Amino acid sequence: MNIALLNLLADGQAHSYTTLSQALAITLSTLTEQIAELQQQGVQLVQLAETCQWLPAAELLARPFLQQALPNNTLIIQPVINSTNQYLLDRIATLPNNSVCLAEYQTAGRGRRGRKWHSPFAGQVILSFYRQFPNTVNLSGLSLAVGIATAQALTHLGYQQVQLKWPNDIWLAGKKLGGILIEMKQQAALARYDVVIGLGLNVHFPADLQLDQPIAMLSQQKPLNRNTVIAEIIKQFNQVLDRFTANGLSPLLPFWQQYDYFYQKEVKLLLEKQTITGINQGVNANGELCLQREDSSIVTFAIGEVSLREKF
């Protein structure tokens, strides 16, 4: 994908073709080809007779506001990026703890199990959070703690029916709003884990964007400035991750139960070679899903081993 051209268009303003071709040191004919290629790759550009514009789906990132709201976090804002997670992973050796990378658009965003993560221009919360944990901390429930922090932030902002789906999904009113992707490196010599926490949330998508599944968007329920949402989420990350570092997942379990979309519902777990049904009894202190079988026994499943679907 043509990152140089996207960066020029990432201010959301109309740019003349002449200005763009001069900035890129290419001919107008080559520029036309590059614009057409971006459109074929799914980038939604508005072309007029003299100008080309990349219209943001929501508010652009406001660095002054975010820096003032988050004095304890180092902010890295890249309008166009391959992946915010990868950006931090590539720079872990020099990052201050609690650094945050934000972007308007990802060209190679990814979700769990390598799935591609699609995002319209400025239409999502796209952030990655770098956190150092002592190697004495049990990180098995980290994605749940991150989900709780996100849910609390959205609740504080006035959103209703905020829900969590084990182990990594954020839902709103029964539809998927976003997801969490955690990647880490163990630093044995420093007795710590370096962790990058990726979060993507749908804020507003263009009406003509083609999607393969029903989704939720924050704008459908309560339109808020995207920067306000981002600031509140990062504040909650700071607080909840401090608590998780000190005491693990156990003190946060009541909050998980509060938001657990499938709690006390009959569900089916899709494993690699079998499907198991039962009643969802929440999670334990290790972040494992607790499932009650027909004989009333409780079996647990570790994060990453199963998928969760409500049984119909």
C-alpha cells in the first residue's frame, strides 16, 4: 500500500493533483495510477476534477488535547501505520513504560489468530499500549483485565449495554464493537515481560462500507468526540493495569461478571476437534472460562484454546 500518498492525504483536506504529484516527485499519470490502486485496495477517496480527498469517518486525533489529558503516558501518533502493535514491538528497547501508539489508519492491522483487522480512515479507536510487568506477575488473565478497563471507560462515558465476550472481544448491545490483541516478549535478563496491548473499537463507519458481519459502532448509540473516548480508555488502562500488577485478576472478577455477555447462558465451546456445551459460569483468577456440564461438574478452558458461541 502506498504509505507516502496516504500520509499526504491523512490530514483530511482536499489536495490538488498537481500538489500531490510534486510532493511525491511523480507524474500526474503515475499519481492517477496510484490513486486507483489505493481505491482497489479499499481506501475510500473522494475525487473531484482538480482535487483528491480522504474523508475521515470521525474526528482526527488531537495531539494537544490527548497530551494534556494523559500527562503520565508517552504518546506516539502516526496517522498512517502498518500496525500499532508492530510499531511498538519493533521499538521495545527504547520505549518508556506506558507508552501509547495511536493511528488514524492501519494498512496491516491484525486480530487474533492472524486475522486481518480492517479500519476506515479515522473511524476507529486504534491504539497499542506498552506495559512492563515483573516476571512474578501471572499474565494469563491480562486480556480480561484489559477488557474490563475498556468496558469501564465506555460505561463512564455513558454507553449502555457494554459487554465482554471471553476472552478478547468488546461488545455493545449484543454486537461486536472491537477486540483486544496482546503480544509480549520475555526479558529474562531484566526479570520482566514487555507487553504490547492492542485495542480496536468501531467508532463510525461510512454507510457504504461493505462488512461481512453485523457490528456495533459507538456513534450508533452515543456520538462522542473520538479523542474523548481514547483519553478515557487510556486513563482506565493506567488504573486497571496498576491494580492487576499488584493483585492479579482476582479483585477484578466481579467486574468481569458484571459485563460478561454470556454469564449463566448455555453456550457451546468450539475446540479443535470437538464441541462442548454447558452453562457459562464466568472465569477464574487465571482468566480461564468455567463451564458447568450436564452432570454439574465444572471444567475450565484456558485463553486461546476455544471459541465461544451462544447456543441456539
